[in-house]
Amino acid sequence: MRAALAHYHILSLRPLSGAYPLAARLAEAVILQAAGRVFESCLMSEYYLRHAAAYESLSPRHPEIRPNDASGEAGGDDPTRFVAFCLDGLVWGGREVGERIAEGLRQVVLERHYEELRQARQVTSRQHALLRLLLDAPTSSVGIRSLCRMSPFSLLYGRASEQTARRDLKRLSGLGLLAVSPGGFVLNRRVLCGGCGVT
């Protein structure tokens, strides 16, 4: 609340000036970091960029264009809606931090799982390399043509036959490492979750 109110009141000094929104967001970030919300403070700028129209419409208006309140005097801006907007961003930032941490951990665990499968000779070196490529540079889906003709997969399958590529996809799919999608196959990032959905 303090961070959002500081943001609002700094903006209200001169909201039409380009420097004041920057100073307001900086003050907000400093207050959030002092409260231990370091990661969320970094993500708030992303939130404001994604919701630029709402940010602008909820920001306080310059005194010269601010409508009169019920008493007929200038002013009357209420920070409630702006503060609620900022708090929504903080909630979004907390969820985003959690998801990004989970994705990083998921990647480390999957790398280890793929290496264990390779060492146990359940997957070949080429299949292992394909899994690593899909993990490091995820695409929407991969099929026979993309394996044989598109970079970076063509480095693995450019000289192999389509039958080899088809066999590798079938093997990895059978192990649950790949899932069928409309355009071919996608990496099953939740293969170790035990019953949770494929993403």
C-alpha cells in the first residue's frame, strides 16, 4: 500500500512530465525492495508495460485538466483504483516469480532425468541431444520435416533418414518424454509430475 501510494502521489505532482512516472516507479521499487519484495519490484515495470492503457487511465490527472469534485473545488482524485491496480500487479508479480522459479527448477530436474536415461541407455545420444534442444529452445511443436530440415534440429537429423527421425520421435513419445500435438510433438515438461497435465 505504501509503495502504491508513493507511486500515485509522485505522479500527481506533474503526471504529464516524462520524468515523474519514472521517478514514481523508482520510488515504488525502492519501497517494495525494502519490504523484501525484490523480485516483484523488478516485475512491476513489466506489468505496467503490459497494461499501459490502464496505467495511464488510472494515473492522477494534472491539476489543470482535473475535473472539479462535488464541492466545486479543483482536485478530488481518489487513489483507490490506482492502488488496487498496483496491488493486482503485485499479486501477478508474486505468481510470475513462483512460475519462473518453478520453470527453472523443472529445467534442471529434466536435464538430470535425460542424462540418467542416456546413461542407462534408454535413449540414444542423438535422442538425448534432441531432448536438450527442445528443452533449451522450446518450439510450439516438432515433426519429421522440422527435424530433418530446420535449424537447430537439422544438425542432428540432416543426414539421417526420415525413418530414423520417425523412430526417435516414437521412442521418446513412448517414454512419455514427448506428447502428441496437432503439429507433431511437444516436449512433456511435466513427465516427472506423476499424473499432472502435459504443458
